[in-house]
Amino acid sequence: MSSARQTVRTIDRDVLLTDVTTLDNLVRDSTRDERFRTTLLGSFAAVALLLAALGIYGVLAYFVSQRSRELGIRLALGAGPQVLFALVIRQGMRPVAIGALGGLLGALALGGTVRSLLFGVAPLDPATYGSAIGVLAANALAACALPAARATRVDPLKALRDE
């Protein structure tokens, strides 16, 4: 800054450099609002993902607790723990798959309306849709795993006694 002031002073003594900043600071200041909005939107998306996982977990945990007799009888009749695990995962992932398909169709239908808000991404970008569906599916699968594991530990003798 001092060398810039010295150079300007040698050219014209009447010009003062008062509000001097670096280009990095100027760029950072000009994008502050966009960064804040992006951070806020990302935070809301993370909370929504967490709430979705908690909802899936809660519904499946309730499903396992309500059907523990049936699951125990299945175990007693020879179904392996892998079969029960797959049953619970399948029942948990079915609505997720239907929702992902509906969301994908809705996004494809409405993709053109957000064209002005996108920068560097096409409204119909397959990589973006694929990664979003992948993250949601992985989140749902993780939420399904705990109740599914609990279903494999149902005691068949207790289930038969209750019947």
C-alpha cells in the first residue's frame, strides 16, 4: 500500500488513496450475500436430511416393534436373520424409491423454471440428480439398518409363547 501511495504521489500530489483494499477483499465483499444464502440453504438441507432419516428410523422402529411376533414366528419357522433383515430394508426403502422417482419426475418437469438461478449446472444435469438421489438413498438405507438389525434379534420362543 505504501508503494502504491508513493507512486500516485509522484504522479499527482492532489490525489489521495483513502479506501484501499486488495482484490481478494473486494471479491469476498461482493460475494458475501451469496455465500450467506448458500450456507443457510446448505444448513436447511442438512436439517431436512436429518429429519428424513429420523422419520424413516421412527417408522421402521415402530414397524419392527408392532410386528415382532410375526418376525419371531418367521424365525421359528426357519427364516434366517438375513431374510428378516432384507424384509425390513425392503419395506423401508420402497417408499424412499417411490419418493425419489416422484421427486426426479418433478425436478425434470420443473427444471426449466430455475434456469436463471443456476450457474455452471444445467437444469437437467444427470450427475447432480444421480448424486442427490444417491445421498438420499444412502441416508435412508442407514436409517433402515438399525431397525432391521433389531428385527433379526427377535426371540422366536418369546414370540411363540405370546401367541
